[in-house]
Amino acid sequence: MSGLRVIPTRRHGRDRLYVCLPDGTNVAWYDRDTARVNLLSEDRGEDVLAALRPFVTGPVTIGPPPVPTPAELARLSLHPDDDLAPNRPGEALLVALDRDPGPGHRLRPDPRRRALEAEQAVGEALDALDGAGWHTLHSVPLPGGHRVHHLLIGPGGLFAVHTLYARRQRVVVADPMVALGRREPVPLLRRVRADASRATYALTAEVRPVLALVGPARVSLPGPVREVRVLTDATVATLGGLGGVLKPADVEALHAMARDRQLWNRV
């Protein structure tokens, strides 16, 4: 008996089986997408294949791990405190609510919780695109207290997605004004475009603005809207069908760059 254990995981949209020693040390992993066994210890090849046999069907290739790409090297060198990739949808709001939940006797719902609900709904829809070659970063901080709610990077390009809670309300988008229910219109599209422009400057690549409305009863666009895509939480995943803009290597390189918190301090 080799004593090796097989542990299934899913990271960055890829299914892997890690082969570990009893003390937890990795000796190999099997990548289902490429049908390749990556060996960290050459003298363990036969034991690794024997441990994986119940989990693997069809032919596989076996060998040392591939040489890291520049994007992978950049990710490995990033300090954990500066890595935005682990951010959850609505991360900044979750932290704020944890620090200051607010009084429990509010007569009206805390607007932060509605904003959080909106960011979580859109974030979950975008995270579901991960397996199709897309990456999403949430709560990307900008100087001055603003945030890019979601930065989507994939084959169809880059998108700065701003979410707006609109549950059961009519929304009128008359560029640059956005009217929610009976509230006074606000020039929200100016901010949506400005945040995308700042992201474009930071990444030196075009970032297109998106306004994602969560749960609206009806959306009216009485005239053309310049540059900004107006979607809902039910349709935001259609961005995943876009392609022909970025190659996979470019997607990975931009994602590695964008996940560095320090990059955004300069915009």
C-alpha cells in the first residue's frame, strides 16, 4: 500500500484530483480538462497512477508540471493582502455591515443590505461564467471611496459592471439620468462610465461599462444610451456569449494584473 490519498478540488473553474501523502504533502495532481497527471515526485509515478485508477477513464499523459506562464508567476508573487481574487460579491458591503450592522429598530430597510443583495445576485451570475474562460473580480477599490462592483474579464473583453437594486420598480434610463420608481432621477450613467474609464486607465485595455438592474418590474429606455450596456440580473450572463476580443493568454494576463490591489491605487 502506498498510503496516497486522492482529494478532489475545483479551482478557477478547473476540476483537479490532488494526490497527497498521509501528512497532506502533494505529490501530483490530475487535471480533468487536459487529461494530464502532473508529477511533483518522479519516483512516485506508478503509485500515483494506481491511486488515481478508480477516478480516471481513458488515456492520460504523465509528466512534470508545465512551466508557469508570466500570469501565473505574477499571481504567485502577489501578497495575499493585495489579492482581490478571493473577494466575495459585495465584499466591501459585507465588511461594512460586519463592522457597523446599524440599529435593529430601523423603520426602513438599511439601503446597504439592498445594495448587497443586488451585488450578490449579479456576482453569482457572473461567477457562473468562470468555467467558460471568464474571470470576475468583485468590489475592486478605487481611490475616493468608489468601487467597481464587478470587473468581468474574458474572451469578449473587459466589463465594469455597476449594480442597482430595483426590486419590483420601474426604471427609466434617459442618458445620463436613471430614475428608480418615483425617486428623483440621478446621473448614474456618468459614474458608470467614469468607473469604466478609470479601469481602462489602470489596465491599459478598453473596459466597457455595464449597468445591471436587479429585479426591475419594467425598464424603459426612451432614447439611445451612449456606451453603457443596460442589463438585468436575469440577462447579465449573456455577456458570457461574447467572444473574439481576447485570447486565453491575454485573459489570464489581464486577470493577474487586475487582481493586484496596488494597481488600483494609481487611478
